[in-house]
Amino acid sequence: MLSIPLKYNWRNLFVRKITTGLTVLGIGLVVAVFLCVMALGEGLSRVFTASGSDQNVLVLRQNSQSELQSGIGRDQVPIIETLPGIAKDTDGKPLASPELVVVVNLEKQGGGSSNVTIRGVGEKAMKLRPTFDMEKGRMFTPGKSEVVVSKSVSRRFASCDVGQTIRFGAYRWTVVGLFDAGGTAPDSEIWTDVEGMAADFKRNGYSSVLARTTDRAGRDQFLAGLAGDPRLALEGKIERKYYDEQTSTAAPIKFLGVFVGVVMAIGACFGAMNTMYAAVSARTREIATLRALGFGRLSIMASFVLESVVLALLGGLLGCVLGALAVKLALSGVTGTTNFATFSEVVFAFRLTPELLGTGMVFSLVMGFFGGVFPAGRAAFTKITNALRQVG
Amino acid sequence: MKYLPLVAKNLFRKKTRSGLTVGSILLPFFVICILGTLLATLDADPSGGAGMYRIAVRHKVSIANFLPATHVEKIRQMPGVKGATPFNWFGGQYVDFSSFNIFQRFGVDPEVLLDVFDEAKIVEGSAEEWKRDRSAALVGRLLTRKYGWRLGQRVTLKGDIWPGTYEFTIRAIYEGQDESILFFHQKLLDERFPARGGRTTNIWIKADSAAAVERLIPAINAQFENSPWPVRAETEKEFQNSFIGLLGNVKLLVKSLAVIIALVILLIAGNTMAMAARERVTEIAVLRAIGYTKRTILGLMLAESLLLALTGGAAGVLVYVALLPKLKAVLLYSPLAGFAAGIRLFPEVLATAFVTTLAVGLLAGLVPAIRSARRPIVDGLRQVA
């Protein structure tokens, strides 16, 4: 089969600069919209997929969806801490942190309010979360109504910087430090001492216990020990799995992204088809000449589909650039939405991954193919004699 | 008006192109309508603006803290209060934690609930049976459709905040604003957990009048200011808004999406008009030569573009109106189920769609129309297509 050189299509695209430009821009915008929404969903799921360790076990009351719904009695903690399989710290104490989770409504910077998780933690909490890092100031002193706030929360909420005082209800807590947890769950939280917090909120128990296990065998032993003690009515969840389950928070946004993306892509596909039909009808004589010269139907068809795909790929590239620019420039800050499993805010950043960019390109490729295949068919089945006779 | 046939003839001269353009305007329009509906659903006043005189009370610290049952009793004695019920978030699990099986469950006072939400209608079963049976459940119409529940059927929930297994019997089905809630007797929890003192996450109040609402809100806040459980009382609308506030920038995101999509439509329509204008250069020159003024040419091109946008827009709105009930049914099973319950046909969405259509039609035609009208006649006649 004799194939028509690619150069023919490439140059044709530039003959009709405005039409090509508008179509490329249209496809580009559709791809950019799709990428931005998906980057939002991706950033949100990333918080959950990056959180938690396989070696940590989160102990909750049976059937609890999240720590907020869970409750653990004071007397149960020593039993949990002496279960086999739990790892010991260098000081010989078990690596476990009883924690209390309370949601408080705080003022946002620039108006409005949202719920934030306050976590009371035991002394081993930081050792259980290796990504936790103090950025500014110092750690809280137990028993002194002091808190440390994540850098991201401090940026989004009022009076959350070092030296300021957070008020909720009758409580007054001084911020003594800012921490960073590398984009994981604690980045949406405020931390304080668990005993002081239990006293302040009049709670006589904990929400959960986070424990480090020695290894895989130790973990299984620990989980079995929890499940095997009916007095406890507790269950252990591998910490990573616990956070993975909350990834569904991002599902509505991803669903919206795919829905809008697909419907818009069909629309943009029609637009590309329009451009290609115009290209074909303007070149009827040219096509007939090519046929008369001996190019087969298949080569003509391939040539036009190719032209359309190139058109769409240009759009896809533009879309990726626009999307990347939008995420880099306009959407670079942290944003937040509510995780309805815990009724509190998750702070996250837009995340445009190479996979997403790849999806965007595939998306534009599909648009180009379907936009080109029908006009190409018309071109291929042009009757040579009629077309050559056509005037203008 | 006399030019209308000419405009219409021009528009449908290239049938494939017009069809495709209408299609490529229709689909984005459809998306704009749906995004608009999402926004309108978020903004909708739950009382339908009718002024239901309702007040919601929660713990001052946040929605996730508890209030004691004694608060309900104290509120009931305040002047202007018609009724007050605990409204206790149960949490828990139905079958599993998948998004399909998530709906709201509240423990309430069955004697008062239907007085507070007096616009809700019992459509199957009866209020008496729901009040009489200790293990009764009152469920929304939407839930019965979604899960295929019938009257008398048993529904099992597993508790987390309130540990244990609970079996309820559906004694009544209601229709109302939010038909995706399961209500049960709060007493059931109070009996299982006497040490918790009948605690509840919220209290809902029905007041006598609008004036009573205004008086009651500061009065309730003041009443519990120095108790161990300070509260925040707010109107139904404010309460709902605080939930939307929790979603963060979702509204801004949806709005920006809609604007970009409108821009895409503009590009597509503009492209078609540019193609049409380019093909007709000679023709327009002939029209000018036989006496059509620049203004008439401008008007003709703009009218064509407007007609094109209107056809696409109208088709989009028609598809949207026709598909809305189906779409709602589908969305109820999607991750967007939380919004889907409130979806209905909002007139403001249709109005916005119409205005967008007009704007797109005029803007898309502007550049090609001006260029066509301005081109000198001789140039146009000389042009070889």
C-alpha cells in the first residue's frame, strides 16, 4: 500500500490556521478541565494512600467506621499493651499510644468555619509516625494546655500560629509549635497531650490505641490476640488499611471529573469532526487527484484519521500544559474538604501525576480518532470522476 | 423577521456540520445544567422558603459532641416552643461501609418528630404504629426504593458509637424534603445505655412563629452558656449552610468548571461560524453588490449564530429536562448519592442556561460577522474559494 506522507497532513493543518487553532484550543480546554478535576481527586486520595504503616495496628471498638465513632476504656489499655506481638521501645515500654479524637469547629482565615480534628496523643505517638517532624517552635508539654498544629492547618485556620491561642467553647489552648507530616493524615490535625485533653473534654476513655508490632508474625499474633479476647469487644485494623478505606472520600470528586470529562469529550469530538469534514470537503478535488494518482482508499482514510489524531494530540498537549500551569500557579496552595467518615477537614494539595497526564493524552487520542474516522470515510469513498469535475 | 427564512436556510445548508455543531453545543450545555443543578441543590433552602420556624441545636464545640437529654426538657419549657425532639446521629453500619449502603440514621422522640417536621407526610403505614412499636423505624420513600424495603420488613444496623446490633421493623414510610433518613426511637438507646444519660448530638425545635424563632435562638444560647454543655442554636438554613461550608471550595470548583465549559462552547460555535463565513465570502459580496447594507449583513450573520446557539442550547435543556429523573435515579447509586437526594428541576438553572445560550450565540458570531460585513465588495468578488 502506498502511504501518503505525514508532511501532507501536517501542512494541511496549518493552511487553516484559525479553524485548527480553535479546535486545538477546544480539545485543550476539555483535557485541561478533566486534568484539574482529576488532580483534585488524586491529591485527596493521596492523603489517605500515603498515610499509615503496615506495621502499625489501630485498635478500635468493634464495627467502628472511624476513630470518631470508637471508644476504648481506660482499663483496656494495659491489656492491649501486654498482648503478644507488640514492639518495645528502647526504654522497654511498649510502643503504643492511647489517643483521643475530638472534632472542634474553628474559624477559617478569611471567614467561615470548618471542623478540625484535635488528637490527644500518648508519649510514643511520634515514634509511631515516622513522617512527623517539628518545623517551628517546640513540642507541647503534657498537662499545660499546649498544642502543636500542622503547618497546613495553621495556614488555613485563624489564630493557629506559634504564640497564638486557640479558643473553642470554654477552652484556651496555646500553640507552641508547628509540625509537618509529609502530606499524611496528621497534616489535617492539631495535637495535644491525651490526659490533659481527656480532662478538658470530660472523657473518661480513649478513642483508639495505635500500636507498633514487631514484624508480620507479631502483627498477626497481636491481631489474633485482640480478636480472641471477647471481654475487650475491640478489633485491630492495620493502620494503612484503615486509611485506605477512607479513600472513598475522593470518590465523588473523581466521579464528577470522569462524568464531566467524558460528556465534554464527546462534545469536543463533534467539534473535531466538524473541522475534519470541512477539511475534507475543501479538498475534494485534491483527494480525487490523489486517488487518480494511484493512492488506495485505505491510504486516504489512514491519512485523514492521522490528520485528525495529530490535531487532537496537539490539543491534548495544550491541555496538559494548561492543566499543569493551572495546578502549578493557580491551584498550588493547600485546600480542604470534609471527610464525612470523621466529620472533619482533610487538608490536601492538587496533585497532577504523570499517569494523569498520560490519561489526558489517551483521552485526546480517542477524541481525534473518532473525530476523524467518519470524515476520513467520506474522503475515501469520494467518486474520482465526480470530484474532479467539481468546480471550486 | 423577513430575513428569518434566509438565516434558517443558511444555517442548515450544511446538514452534517449543523448537526455536529448542535451536538457539540448540546452536550456541554447538558453538563452546565447538571453542574448548575448541583450548585442549586447545595444552595436550596430546605424549608422551600416557606419559613418552617425550625431551630437546630448542637454542642458549641462541634457537631461531634453530645448534649444531655435534660437540655431537651429545658427547651420544651421555653415560651414559643411548639415541640422539641432529640435528633441523635447513630452512625453505625447497614450491611457494610460501602457508599451504596450509607444513609443517615437518627434516634428521635417519635411523639414529637412529626410535629417538628410537620410537612412530612406518612404515605404508607401509620404514625400511630410508628409511635406504638418500640423497635419501629420510620423511613424515607427514597430508601425504600433504593433498597427495596417494604412495610413490616426488618432492618438490621450494627452500632459503633452505640455498640450492639439493632433490629428495627419498618412501621411507616414518609415523603418530605429529605427522603433518605431512617428514624428510630431514641428511648431504645437510652435503655441500653443508662449511664449515657440520654445524650444526643442535636436537638430540633419547632417554634410558634418567625418572631419566636428570633427570640428563641439567643435565649437558648444564653440558657446553656454556663452549663457544662454550651450550645449553638441556629436556623435550619444556617445549620445546613454550615454543612456546605464543610465541603470547602467545592462550590468554587463547580462554578469554575461551568465557566470553562461555557468557553468551550463558545470556541466550538465560533469555529463553525468562522467556517461558514469563510465559505460565503463571494456570496456576501454579491449580496452587498445588490444593495444589502453592512448592517444587514452583520445582522444576518449574528442572527445565524444566535439561532445556532439557541438550537443547541434548547436541545441541551430538553435533553436535560427529559433525562433528569433518570439521571437522579442513576446518581442515587453513584458516589454522588449524597447530593442526588435533593435534585429537582430548578427554574434558576434553566434561566442561567438560557442567558448563557444568548451570550454564546452573540459572542461566537461577532468576529466572523464583523469581518464579513467589513470586507470590501471587490475583494469579496475577486476571491476564489
